[in-house]
Amino acid sequence: MGGISEKKVEYFNRLRELLTEYKSIFLVGVDNVSSQQMHEVRKDLRGEAVVVMGKNTMVRRAFRQFIAEFPDLEKVLPFVKGNIGFVFTNADLKTIRESIVSNRVAAPARAGAVAPKDVWVPAGNTGMEPGKTSFFQALGVPTKIARGTIEIVSDVLVVEAGTKVGPSEATLLNMLNISPFTYGLTVEQVYDNGQIFAPSILDITDDELTGHFLAAIKTIATISLAASYPTLPAVGHSIVNHYKNILALSIATDYTFEGSEAIKDRIANPEAYAAAAPAAAASGSASAAAEEAAAEEEPEESDEDMGMGLFD
């Protein structure tokens, strides 16, 4: 008992050190993960992260003891359940997640295992003797005998995603050397700087964040202008709107300032501006016509101009 207590104390101290040193924790699922895979993951993360395993009861007890020192750990406690482990890191979260989930290995179907995806048996020759035809028929797999061997006529769905693999389906898949599943660590939750969130949050790009931010600014500015409540996003719009009001007031009265002089002159002398516009347009058309005529009148090059005189 003394040895067990000593190991617990050592484990608790180790967790406290990791919580002090690292700001981020990945809660990872380790169902159907072999010890060799865990070794490979630890090797890939060496220098960037630390993988810690332990009984959930012991981890919860340790975290409860640390809540006074690390209050945000209380958010993690509801997720400490099932077959999980912990990856402590200070590195880029996306990079570490890729390292965690990238190590996957193919595994044969086992009876009683829940299929993570649909499992199909492809059409083709199995190389098996005709005596096993009844086994295929019992599973509803259409077959025929071709050149003394069993041939599957068409693709067949033998296990649907989310359902348990039956003994017969597992036997058939193993007979055909089909390993339909891949297993590895899965990221269940991410704890970062006192906040816990789903790993899908890491897939949000900078462009998406910028788009949401700009949309929020537009919304705030719209509400602010409609309610006549000043906010920073609406300052620019308010200045422009007030400037328009000043221009309108200047036009309606004798008051003139530098910004309204040109507008008031245009209103007072519309004929001058109306005549200037067609003249400018006509000038542009004349220039274009002159250029076109000059291009048409350009003389053709003689043989001498093209260098043909060299051969005279």
C-alpha cells in the first residue's frame, strides 16, 4: 500500500508540473490503439508535447485537488471519461493535432466492434474453392463459380456504419483479407488558456475570422446609426452623413465654405458644365478618329524596309 500511495503522489506531482509548464491540453481517445502506436505518437511529439495516460478516477481526483491553483480545470472534469489520454503542449495546436491523428493503422474487423464506416465487399474472384459457397449465400453475397473458384458478382454492403460487426461478417472479411478499419488517437476536446472547445474550432481559417469580424462591425454600425447611439464602427458613417447635411445646408442658404463652392457653382451655372461635357466627349472622339485615320494612312513597308534589299 505504501508503494501504491508513493506512485500516486509521484503521479499527482507530475500532473501539477505539466499543468504549470504547459498552457494547452488535448484530450484524446485511445480506443483500439496499440502500445506500438502510442510509442510512435510519443516519438513524433518528442520535444513538442508530452503524452500522459492514467486512470480517470485518479486524474479527476488530482484535478479536483488542483482546482484551487488552476480554477479553469473544472471545465475539463466533465470530459474525463471513457478511454482517454492527455497531450500537454505549448506548440501550435493545429500542428500538434495533425501529429496526434496522423498515426493510424489498418485493423481487421472484430466481432462486436462498432463499425466507424460502411464496409463493402468488392466484386471479383476470391480464389476460394466452391465448397465455401454456402457461407457466402448465408450472408447474402451473390457469387458464381468461375474457373473452379468462387467469384463475387457485385459489390455488397456487409456492415453499416455505427452498427456492430457480427461474427459471420468478421469471419468473411478475415477470409478475404480485408482490413476495413483504421484505428488511431482521436482528439475529443481541446483545453487552451482556460477555455475548452471542440477540435473543429481549429479548422477555422483566418479568412473566416476576418469575414465574421467585418460582418459584426457592419451590424454594429447599422444598429448604431439606426438608434442614433455613437459607437466606434459608426464614426466614419456619421461623419459622412453629417458632412452631407452641411453641404445641403450650404446649398440651401448663402453660407459657403471651401467644400461647397464647386457644387454651388455647378448649380448656379449648369449651362457651362453642360456645354463642357459634350465638348470633352467630342474632343475625345476626335482624337480617337484622328489616331484611327493616321493608322489607316500609314504607308506599307517596302521590301527594302523589311531587309529584303540584302538579297539584291
